[in-house]
Amino acid sequence: MVYIGCGERGNEMTEVLDEFPHLIDPNTGKPLMNRTVMIANTSNMPVAAREASVYTGITIAEYFRDMGYDVALMADSTSRWAEAMREISSRLEEMPGEEGYPAYLSSRIAEFYERAGRVNTLSGEDGSVTAIGAVSPPVATFPSRSAKVPCASSRCSGASTRVWPDSATSPPSIG
């Protein structure tokens, strides 16, 4: 498993790092941490590092896939990754697209998800990467572009513990 904490708050990453070692792999009965790579990148780190962390994580996952492993990759949060791209694009004075995000946002997110999948390695073994991207857009703008774009590139499921103003039980459709 590869876990990417992209732009998470420091206390949230501390929680993950404290609790994760106690999780047990149901297949082996051993700590899941024995088979996990964690990339921690908090929100107070440089914005370029936030963007790079997602690429680092998928590259590590591909490395293990190419060795014949089935890899689960969790990118938490792809919306904060999109916000990092927006901030970098703004600093580079690129022409903004919808909601100030760069025009290439859709293709970058699609490229990330397209790197997942099953392959037959050069050694003849099968390996795979399953990419799971958490979306945590700003509350006031849900569903924002940073939530909609990943859904256009992959299958999406929504879950929320919040009561939305226009719905008593669930978030609005993001697909």
C-alpha cells in the first residue's frame, strides 16, 4: 500500500502516523505498516512539494507493480493537489481556467488515474495499481472543480458525515 498525505493538516497526518501502525493485515495477521509506504506532506510545506508528492507516490506504486505486486494507492487529498496546481499556475502567471484552476487540471488528474491498472511485467508476472483519491473540497464550493474533475476521469463514490443545505442526507451529485 502507498499512502500519500497531500496537503493534510499536521494534526491529521500525526493521527494517521500514530494509528496506522496498529492496523492488522487480515491476510497475514501482521501489521499493515510492514507493507506500506507513507508520503507525508502537510499543508504548511511548500506548495511545489504538495504537487510532487502525488507523482512520487504513483511512481513508487508503479515500481512495486512492475515487481509483480498488487498495490493499493491512497491519495489524500486530490483536491488539495488540485489547489496546489492552481497556486503554482497562478505564481507562474498562466492563464487561469474555470474557478482559477489551470486549464490543464483535467489532463493532469486524468494522467494520474491512467497510470493505475493491471500490467504483465517483463518477468511475465501480473501486477496492478489501484488508485483511490480522496476529495475534500472547500465546504462553501462543493461540488467544486477540484471535486468534479477526478470524477470525469474515474469512477466516483460520495460519502459525507455533514448535512447539506439542499439535501437532508447526502452530498449533491458530483459526477
